[in-house]
Amino acid sequence: MRTSAPSLKASPAKSKKESKTRTVRANILYDRAKGEENPNRHYASNKIKTTKYTLLSFLPKNLFEQFHRFANVYFVFIALLNFVPVVNAFQPELALAPVVFILSVTAIKDLWEDYRRHRSDKEINHMDCLVYNRNERRYMEKYWKEVRVGDFIRLRCNEILPADVLLLSSSDPDGLCHIETATLDGETNLKQRQVVRSFIDLDCEFDPSKYNSVIECEKPNNDLNRFRGYIIHRSGRRDGLYKVNLLLRGCTIRNTEEAVGIVIYAGHETKAMLNNNGPRYKRSRLERQMNVDVFWCVIILLVMCLFSATGHGLWMFQYGDKRPVFDVLSPEGTGLSPVLSAIYLFLTMIIVFQVLIPISLFVSIEIVKICQVYFIHQDVDLYDEETDSHLQCRALNITEDLGQMQYIFSDKTGTLTDNKMVFRRCTVAGVEYSHDANAKRLAMYQEVDSEEEECTSHGGTLPRRESVGSHQSSKVVLRSHSTKSHRRTGSRAEAKRASILSKHTAFSSPMEKDITPDPQLMDKVNEGATQMEFMRFHSQPLSQLPSDLSDIIDFFIALTICNTVVVSSPNQPRQKVRMRFELKSPVKTIEDFIKRFTPSRLTSGSNSSSLSSLVTNRSSSNRGCSSILSSPSAESTLTKLNEERLQTGRGTSPGLLEHAFSPVPTTTVDGAKPWTLGEGELRYEAESPDEAALVYAARAYKCSLVGRLPDQVTMELPHLGKLSFELLHTIGFDSTRKRMSVVVRHPLTDQITVYTKGADSVVMDLIRPPTDDTKGKRQKKILYKTQHYLNLYAADGLRTLCIAKKVLSKEEYAGWLRRHLEAETAIHSREELLFESALRLETNLHLLGATGIEDRLQDGVPETIASLRKAGLQIWVLTGDKQETAINIAYACRLLEPEEELITLNAESQDACAMLLEESLRYIQAKFLCSSSAEQSATKTFQQQQQHFTPFRIPSPAATTSSSTAPFLVHRLGLVIDGRTLAYALDKSLEDKFLAVARSCRSVLCCRSTPLQKSMVVKLVRNKLKVMTLAIGDGANDVSMIQVADVGVGISGQEGMQAVMASDFALPRFRYLQKLLLVHGHWCYSRLANMILYFFYKNAMFVALIFWYQFYCGFSGSPMIDQWYLIFFNLMFSAFPQLITGTLDKDVSAETLQELPQLYMSGQNSEEYKPYMFWMNMIDAFYQSLICFFIPYFAYADSDVDLFTWGTPITTLALFTILLHLGIETKTWTWMNWASIAFSVILFFAVALGYNASCPTCYSPSNPYWTMQRLLGDPLFYLLCLVTPLAAVLPRYPTHLVLSAPGSSEPWGCVGGEERLVEGRCVYVLCLFAVFQILLQGVPGLSVPQPRPSRKATGQTPPRHPQEPPEFEQNEGGVTELAVWTQTFTFPIFWILPKRLWAEISTDHLHFHFLLLVLQQKAGETWRHQKLKGSRDTEQLPELQTSRKPHPSLWPENRE
Amino acid sequence: MMASSYNAKEEDGHHSGSVGPGGAGAVKSRKPDNTAFKQQRLPAWQPILTAGTVLPAFFVIGLIFIPIGIGLFVTSNNIKEFEIDYTGMDPDSPCNMCINSTTPCRCSIPFTLEQPFENNVFMYYGLSNFYQNHRRYVKSRDDSQLNGDKSSLLYPSKECEPYRTRNGLPVAPCGAIANSLFNDTLELIYYYPNKSSMSIPLVKTGIAWWTDTHVKFRNPGGNNNLTAAFKGTTKPENWQNPVYELDPTNPENNGFVNEDFIVWMRTAALPTFRKLYRIIQKKKDNLTPTLPPGNYTLEITYNYPVISFDGHKRMILSTISWMGGKNPFLGIAYITVGSVCFFLGVVLLIIHHKFGNRNNNADIPN
């Protein structure tokens, strides 16, 4: 494909590589007019088209897509079947109507979506950008769509990139360009991109017309983090191209005045577009279940057709050769044999009964779901004021799954917690600084007084802003700043503003920024700094500093510079503070001197050590050598120090000397503001929130980071002023090493120093105390103490980080550097080599201290977890944090309760893990099964074992007091497992055991788990336990878990948008999960479940009418219902009310659902839609259709009624009946319900009247001319309409009464005597039940289906229902007598109906739960109390006591 | 997952996001409207089922339905109906001889009316086991031909096959329904107590729906000169006379608008049905009953074969009420449903009374 070959001069590796690479040359070399010469002409243009269809292709393509759905094919098949004369049942054109209707509705929806895409495409395609024009020799404005591969593009600050561009020039002197990738991955921090190596050194501005290189790179792919290629210059020199050279489409240029690049990939070949894989399609559990029942419908349909066909054959057969006049011969005048006509009839019946397969069900479900999504979207309770975001439903078709969740897998950081890291305390050199004032300040956030804030915030912030302008004032302000800050910042308004700004300043809230320093530590910092200044002044070597003070200073230096924080100024948040201090700052550092006076180093040093420098082999080795060679001698240091002293001595007023050293005017690029302007307000943009927290913490101690450049970090220290550290290397954080390091040249000591910051578990192992006695002892002591404090911090739920340093001798450094450079330049396995190189560097560290950062819990997390747990959800927390922290957070958010027993699984090997699991399993089983004594011993042994296995264990008081509450304790288990053990446990051989243990625990906590493990756990639980899983998380590490779970929820919080992008629902806060699941989930589920059941019922009921008629028309397939009614009944007449009900009905109010989370369990157990319910509905449908058929049948028996005059009332009756049925099923009636029902009725009559009056000869064969009009004048018609629907719903109504009696939320809250009311209702319900049983028995032919035997066996949740009615009634205590009465009354029925089924029918249903709940919670206590006081016989006492036990099925513990 | 970055809505979001801090305040809040509809807080009626609402409902239904049922039942019982099966399956029946006769055969059946029939008396013929609702039978007609459409007259619809053409001529009226037109003739003769007889006048018109005779069925080219209008067509196979000679007594009642024909063409819903044959109009003086009690003879011209499908033919005399013919079923249905409701109500009331009271007592602390 790459046909550029002929014109390619300097392509060395042609033939082989051509297939794998893309070659890009500058377009300006080729005349536009002769397009065919342009080697880039085959590449995609930048015009994007995300639409699926064009005007022409829409119809065929859309139809083709729609026919992928089986149902559509089925319906089209039936419609076509109708064109065959022998079997046709309706007018063929009419039979096409429903399927055409359905197809066109879907098509219109698709068209609309496509149109929206088209519009947004157009908008994007017509955005402007600057493209170099060959003829004009300048950059010209062009539309995005006109950009082509090989064009030169000039980009200005804040512009969005139109295509994937290779960066060739940047206004930044270092050849850097910053981009914001928020639209790609949602990360708001800036990323650096580098100009292609060979273009950095251009002295003048980049001139496209002189560009004459060829780029070879990969073919377009969707990997955002990979780009490889090389650029071939005319000279034949080749330079590598890497990811850092590529600017991706959709990103925004920040902090860079101007950049020029060449387009590499355009349009659909950009990485952003290739990543664009559209919305996800998930199928909900309810739909899967529904599909099973659709399948059953097909079976029923076939059975009915087969039955009819057989009947018809027999009917024909009985006449034998005597052909009656009404048996019409075939058109040829010959008779059909019974068998043949039976076969024809079978096909005809399929057409006639087609309605049984609900054609409109699929469309209706989609409509209802869209409405549900709309309402969830609109819920103001799910709107977060602070971030101005509300819930997003990204997956439109799984709303009802929200109501069926059983397991929640949650990330911890950012999900349960705010991911707003707040510096809490630290320990330096073995001394703990508790930061009490800071803690107090943080506590104040909880109790915000808005009034106070308002005045303080006004008084506090505004004058400060205005006062800036000179060095002096800013310093003053800086001092007052920290003391004032804590009061000011509690302000909610401030928080809000900050959160609005947070789009621009990543990870910073006032809470994190303002830290009240610990006075003790503050003093020490000051002391240390003063001493250092003194020593510097007196030219004493700094090593004489007392070691604790030097540790403190180093500690803060490390906090300040050991990170990748970017500093930006407040007024232009994205504009980096861009002056170079060595040019403008009056304060001279040693480096400055070196750079000034050794020009050779100036260039090499400045571009050598940038963050992720991809230096080419040659130049870097140069640099390496030079940096070693040019290490300054002692004298030079001395002279420089003198200079330094002079500078700092003069402090803030600029003097002559500076002018001498600063040839460049002090104005910055941004304007006239000097850099110190907003010193206190410099904004820090960090990649992770804890980095920012540490930098802010250091700033509180006046050690503030003021600037970061690729090769240099500048910080300010008290007394010492600004120090610039030459940044030699930054070895970034990775999850394996769990630490990061910077290698700097210390400006004061001129030593090469490594500062390392990382997780304590790894850093502590790298500490090597010096061998000499005193120092080593001290270090060991410090180490010990620090470890102690670390444990304390962890126990407080703080995130701990260790800070360490290491001083490298020049030789060591040179040695390491050599190998590091080799690694950097390696072509193969570069990553591994760099990793090893990092490991080599981070050894023998010297411990400085440790920090404790608090990750604050989000608002309402404990409450949410408690209520979700009450709702029967198992909550597992999967976190990358370490065990102690995780456990503490778990306690804080009440995932673990103090009285819970904790099983901790920490194993070192597979075998140990297996043994542990075995042990735990046995322990749990022992608790389950054995008597209390045996159990106690088991507990003891297990405790011993546990102490063996786990060094860390939370004492559980409940464990010791087990015997009395034994059955409860079993469930009060928490499982803690760490990443390594998890890896073993997830092994095929152990996973079953692991699950067995995990599912008998109330809460599970997986620490130190990797993203992959997270998703494996979710997958395991989902697949093995066959439960519905929900994964919630906020970060990129949760993405895999979110994708695996049935429902993925992303928190649109601090860590960018990746989780949100992958999720089905995105929430602003964790606590919204409660309403989303308990209220919306429940509603969506119950609405949809009821609607689906209703649909099946409705269709079956309607079709059965025709089926009964077959017995009276010789099974000839003749419908008495006019074909119009038959076709449009589902589509029009009965469609709207159910949609309204399916969208708006509320079985329980939102308040009640939140108050009683137990109600959620109805969804988990699929109680609204169980397999037997389908059959119950079918039976009800058949019963109702019997009524609707036979009442008119007998009413018109042996009369002169004609076919359609008889069929029309039946249609009307059926309509009334199903509307009445819907009315019974509807729990809340709004005006919309009324309106929709009225609309249905009116529509039916209007259509019928119009249809029957429209044409006297059309509509063969039914030709119902004037039928409806005549019926409306017939009193019999009205009489039928009155009695039939009532008789039809007569069984259902009492059933419904029984099941939903207290279904509404308020009744007992009103007129006093709640308990009496409730109890009265209960009595009442039972009576109705009894009556209904009798009725049921009385109805001949109405048998209750056998319970499905598998139901108990399948469940991981076989709820322990009250087994039999008597028992259940005893639970109600006061109702006992009635129960006895009912029992005698209904005695025979109890024995006739299978008892289990009985229990299921009565208790499975949500409302029965509800009833019982209410009884217990509201009525039970008081009522029983009165009972006991009353003069009742005492024999009842024990019974009453047992009845106080909560209903077993109401508790989540009742699993397994 | 770039999907959203490229749809317009998201794009907006980004734009607003990149306005900068100054513009942040101007960004429109995305807070949803707090309206009753959007928050799903529409005022709603929740049917609360308490004894106070359910019991009265049951009683009211019962109390309404039972009287209606009784009324209907009484009305139905007041309707007088008399029925004679003249199929002649019974060897003793006078019509037995006609069963197998191929030529027109007449038979007469004497009967006695015990009670007088007042007002207009409707005379029906009834057929049993005649599946007029058979799917292919129902279809076998051409409505536009029956509506007098000229072209349909000569080129009947295909639905009429195989009764569409006969001997190369189009059949008028075509189709199986028309072909199987009921062609027995029934006459009533009343024997006065003095043995003198009188043929009871039977009215042939007004038996079909008004809309049928006036709108749906029309003769081609109006009613004048039907013979010419039907020229070029042939009569259905089973018919004795062509369609324009169906009623020799009344020229207006011929062709497609013949009411007997129209009545037949309205296919019955059930295999056992009756069709209105004649009306016996009440006497003008209103003093003597339309049909006084006494002896009658039914004179039958027996043409229509029903043996082949095991059918029966009946003659029915019936008076009629506001609710139509005699049918006690609806009354019974009302009474049943009403009783069930009432019974339920009573049972519930007893229970409620008994247990409700007890609960009240229990509430009072002793």
C-alpha cells in the first residue's frame, strides 16, 4: 500500500518494512495540484465521519442491521407467510403493519442518533487550525477536515489538536510542549512532550519550507501509550521517534506559546479515533430471564398451533367424504385431505397467534428504559453541587440490573475516600510530630459554620490578593497566611470555588493546601535553616550540622523536590511559571555559577536530564562524561558560596551585582509580574494527590517548591532563600517498586544526592544503617522508632510514606550512570533495564522520616455501606493499599464492625494458602454446625492458629463471648486477604475454597491487589456464584474490574475519567450509590419486571381468546376478532398505559425504600419476576380469556349474532379487562395513568367507530361496516362490559389485596394506633387469603402449577421462608387466633396446595416482606408489650419470645 | 472509549470546562430541575386497601349486580319462545320423507302454542352444526360485487373461488356463502278454534340491518330492470332461481338487496345459530295477541340439506325485549358475580368485625 517507494530516495529499509510502517513526507514538497504524486495521498484525511449511514445506504443498511435481531426476522417471516394464499389469515398488507411499524420506529431512532453524530462530526470537521501553505509561505487558517497527513500545523496555546502531530518545534526553549489529555483519559495534569531530537537545536525558528526529512513510523494503532518510528534526514541520519514526540488528537496545548508539527495520522487513523469504540452493549439479567420466557411463549404457540391443526384434521375427518357446504373447496375445486389442510392450518395458526410473541415488547422495553434513564438522570438527589455533576447513565439497557445486585466490589481510594490527601503527621529522625493543631483544623471541617466562613473568606482572601505587588508585602502575607488559613478554608463557598477550579488545578482543595505546622517541628526547621545559613556564611562544611537537624532539612527538601509536581501561577492556571531562575532571579545558585562560567556545560546540562529524556546514544554519553568531568572542585564551591552569601545577605533588594549577572530583564514572558508575585498562591499540579499533599505540607514549613524545569528544581527554604537543585534523574513511580526517586545535585553541599519516597514496606527494607557504631546505633534506633510510628499511623488509617536519602560519591554515580545510560538507550527490553537500573540506585538508603497522610472518607460512606449491607448486598473492598491502612479504613467506614471476627489470610506460598483456606473453612463450618462448646474450642484453636499466621490482628471481643450468640457470629466474620495470598487463592485449585470462605464472611477486604486481581476476583465471584456483581471505582486501576462486573460504576472524582469512560454508570460520590441502587434500582427492576410479566399476560390473554374460539369454528383458524383489532391491539390500543406504568409506577416510595433497605432484597431474589410468576400470569391470562370468551359466548349463544358483531364486544371486553388488570397492578396513580388509560379507551372506540364507518366494501373478509355503531346502541353490550371485566379480575384482585395490602408507604403513619392498623390489615389479608383459596379451589380447571423443584437447589440465597402458613402466622403473635381459624377454614386447601409453593407464594413477594417488616419494626414491640401486660395466659410467653426473633429471611446473614 | 469526546454534548462540556477560572461562574449549572415530574413526585393516588374501602366496594358491587341480574333474569323469562326442529331425523317426523328427496318436497308440522305471543313476534330459522364461521367460508364472498360494483359483478374477486365462475360466466353473487343460501320456505298456518285456518302474514322486510340493505348491499345499476343488470352472469350452482328472482312477490326485494339473502350473508358467529326469517307484526288493535294460543301448522318447503354435516334445522318463534331474545345467562352471570362479591364482603365483614374488635380490646391496657 505504501506506494511512495519510487520517489523515496533515502529509505534504507524499504521492501520489508513497508508493509508494517507508514512513511510520511511533507506535503509542501509536492504540488497540491498533482495529487497523485503525493506519497501521502493514500492516508486517511482528517475529515471524520462517525455516522453509520448515508442517505442512500440508510434503508438497506439499517434493515440489514435490524434483521440481526431474531425477533424481527420471525415477524417478517410471518408477515410474508401471510402472502401465501393457502395459509393466509389476514389481508397481507395489514399483516405487514406491525412489523413495519416496529422496524420504522427503530429506524427513526437510529436515524436520529445518526443525525446527531453527523451534526457533531460537522462541528468538529469545521474547526479551524493553522496549516502551512506552500504558496503563501505562511500558516493559513483551514478547517480540520482539510488537514492532511504531511501538513505542517502551527498550534497555539489552548488549541485543540486536530490530528496526531509529530512535534517539530516549540516556543519553549527546551523544546517542550505541554498537553492536557483530559479528553483522552480524563487526567487533568499536564504531560510534557518533546520536540523531535534533531529539531531541538535549531537556533532559528522552524521553517517548514526547509524541512526535507522522511518519517517512518508505525501504522495507525489504538495504543495511546506507544509510538515508535524514526525520522530520516536528508543527510541520511536517523533519529528515533517516541511517544513523547507525538501530540495526540483531542488533546489541548497548554503552557506553550506555539508549537509546530507535522501531521502523522489524521482523521480516523488517529489514536483517539481508533480508541473510539462506541457504547457498550450489555444484556441485563432480567432480559435474559425474559428471553427464556419468550422461548416458552414460542413453545406455547407451537403447542396451540399443533393442537389446532390436529383438531382441524379431526374435524375434517369426521365428515369423511360428505363434504359440507361450509367446507369450501380449494380454488381448483378439489377437496383438501384432512392431513394436508391440517398442515396448512398449522401455518395459518402461527399467523393468527403471532401476537403471543410480543412483537412490541422489545420496543416497549427500550422506550421504558430510556425513560428510566431519563428520570435517573434528572434525580436532583444524585446531583453533586460541588462538582456540578450528576449521575450519568452510560449504558442505557441495564437499568434494571441495578435492582438486582448481590455483590458490590469497591475500590477504596477515591471511591470510599475522597482521594483528597491531607497531610496529618510525620516523623523525622525518629521523632514524631503529631501536628495536633492540624488535626484540630481538620476536625473543624466537619462542623462548618457558613456564616463565619463568609466573613472570614471575604476578609481573608481579598485583601491578600490586593496586597501583593512587592517582595515585602508578599512575605508578610505569607506569614500571616498559614495562621489565618485554617479558619478561612473551612468555608464551603471556598470549597466550591476550589472544586470549580479543580478542573484547572488538579488535586488541590483548601483542605490540602493549608496545613498548620507543628510548632516543634517548625522551630527545628528554622533552627536548622538558620544554622545552615550561618555555616554557609562562615563557609563551614554543612556536614557539621547536627544530624537530626540535617535530617529535618533533608526531609523537607525531599518532600519538596522528590516528586513530579508542576508549578503554575494562579491567574493562568495552566500557564506554567515559566521563567528560568538562573536568568532572572537575583539569587544565584552554585549551578548558576557553574553554568555561567563553564559554557560547555550549559547546553549539555540543560537538556540532559529532563523528566523522561530520550536522549540519543551519542549526545547522552557526551553529557554523561561531561557531567562527571565538570564536577566542581572545592575551591570553586567556596567562591560560589561566597557569592551566594553576598546575594542572600542582601535579601530582597536587588543590587548592582545582580544586574551584572542577569543580563536578561526580569520581566517574564507572561507579562510584567515578577515571579514572587503570587508566591503563596503558586499552584501545584501533581500526578497523584499525595504528592501535592506533601508539597503543600512542606510549604507550610516554608519549604516551598517554586519552580520546576526539566533539569532543575527550585525551592525556597527559610533563611536560605531559593535553592536550585540540578535535577539529574527522575526515576518515576511504578507499582512494582512502589517508590520514586530523584537524583539531584545538592546546591549547598554539591553532593549528588538521591531522595527516595515510597511505601514503607519497600523503603524500610532498603534502609541500610551505617556500620560505624554511634551513627549506626542511632540509625537503628530511628529505624525502630519510625517503624513503630508507621504502625501507629497505619492503625489510624493513614497512608504512610517513607522518605529516605542517599549520598552518592562521584565514582558511584559515574558507575551507575554508565549503566543507566546503557539502559536508556537500549533498544530491546528498555523498560526492564531501566527498572533494574532503578533498583541498583535505590539501595543503602538513609532513613529521613515518614509521613502520614489521611485519605478522608467521603461523606456518608459509613451510612451508605451500612444501608447497602442491610439491603443484603455483600460488599467487598479491593484495594491496592496495604493491609493495615485498608483495615482501618474498613473500620472507619463500618465495613468491618468492632465485634466482628476477622479472618486474615496472609500466606507465603500456595501450600500455605491452601492450608489457611482449609483451616478457615473448617473453622467456619465448626461455628455453623457444632454445639456451642465444640464451637468455643474451635474458636480458640483458630485464634491460636491465627496468631500464628498473622502478625496483625484486630482483637474481636465477640469471639470470646460466642456461645450465647453463636448463630449470629457465624456471619459476623470479616475476611482480610492480601494481594499475594489472593494470587494463590485465585488459582484454579483453590478458588472454590476461597469462595466458600469468602462467601460466609460478611465483609471481604482484599489489600494490595493489582488491577488484574481485582477483575479476577469479580470474574470469579460472578461466574462461580452466579450472582449479580457491581464494581465501583474511580481510577484507571479499577477499569478492568468495572468492565468485568455486571454493572460497572465509575466515580467521576479525582483520578481522571478512565473509570468513568469504562463504566455503565458514573456517580459523583459514593454515597449516591445508595439511592441509585435502593431506589432507582429497585424501581427500575420492579417496573420492568412487572411490565414484562404484564406483556406476557396481555398477549397470552388476547391470543387465548382466539384459541378458545377455534373449538367453535372447526379449528379453521378463523378469528372472531377483526384483523384490525388483532393487529393494532398490542401496538396501539393497549400500548400506552403499560408504558406509563412501566415508567412511573412506584411500588414503594423512595423514602421507604431508603429507610428500609431490606426491601432491596426482593430484587436480589428476583421476587418480582420469578419463573413461576410467568406461569401464574399465563394461567391468569387463560382464566381471564376464558371469562372474556365465555360470558359473551353464553350471552349470545343461539342468537342471530354474526361473527364480527360478536367478536367486537369480545375485543372491547379484553381491552377493558387488561386495563383493569393493569389498574390492579398499578400501585401509584398519577394523572398520567388516568390519562393514558382514558386515551387507550378513547382511541379504541374512535378507531373502531371510524373504521366501521369508513368503507362498506373494503376490509374483506370481515367487513365490519357499522358494527360498532350498532353495538353502542345495544344494551347487551354495556351489560357485558360491566360484568365481564369484573368477573375476569375477580381472582386477581383478592390475590393482589393479599400481596400488596400495605404496599403503600404511609397508611400506618397517619391516624394513631399504628400497630392496630397494621395488625388489622394483616388479619384482613389473611382472611382474604383464605377466601381466595376457597375461590381458587372452586374454580374448575384452575390448578396451581407445581413448584419448580430446582428453585431451592439453585440458590446461593435459599431464603429461609417461614415454612408453612401456621408458623408464619405464629410469627405475627397477635394473629395466632385468626391463623388457627384460617387454618381450619382453609384446611383442605393447605393440603391440596404443595406447602412449599404456598410458602413461596405468600412470602416471596416484596409486599409480604414488607408486611412482616412493618409488623416487626413498628407494631411488634409495643403490641407484644401490651399483650404481655394483659391478662393473657402465660403459656404464650415463650412463643411470643420466639416471635421476637427477626424474620429469618429478612437478614442478609441468612445466606447459606 | 473516545466515543463521548466526539459527540456534541460532551464537546460542550469540554468547552465550558476550558473557559478558565473567570468563566467558571458563568457555566450553567447542570443541576436537574426540581420539578415534581422530573423528580417523580407527581401527586399520586395510592389505592390503600383497608377494610374501610374494600368492604364497601364489595358490598356496592354485590348490591348493584344482584338486582341487575334479577332484572335481566326476569326480563329474559318474560320472553316467550317456541322452537320446532323440523330436520326430520326422527322417522316419525312428517319431514322425514324429505331428507333424502332430491326434488322440492313439502312437509307440515303441527304444533300448539300454550301461551299467547304478544307484540311483534320474530320468526327465526335455526341451524346447528353449520360452521358459517369457517375461515375459508367467511372469506368466500365479494363485498364490492354485492355493493353493486359493475366490474366486480363481471369479474368477481378471487376470494370467491371455486364459486367464482360457472360455465364461463361469472357467478352473481359469487362465493360459498351465497352458494349455500338457506332456501327452505316456512309458512305458518293458524287454526282457529272453529277449525278454520288462516295463513299468518309474515313480513319479509326489515329483517336485515338497515345499513346492510341501504349501504352495503346494492344492486348493479340501481333496482330497475334487474334482469338486464345481471346480464352476463349466472346464478350460483345451488340456487334454483337467479338472484333477481329471489322474491317473486316484491320486486323491490330482489337482487343483492334481498333481505333473506342479506341476512344469510351476515355469517353467524357460532356453529349453532338462528337467523331472522320473518316478522309477524302485532295486531293493530293491540287487544288480541299477535299469536294467540292454539293450534298451528308449520308448512315447510324442504330444500336445504343438513344431513351431510349432521345438522339440524329449527323454526323459532320468539318475542323480544329490550335486551334481545330469550337468554337467561346474563342475568345468572350478574347474580353470580354479585353474590360472590357480596359473599366475600360478608365474610370479610364478619372477620373484620370479630378480629377487629378483639384487637381494639387488646389495645386497652387492663
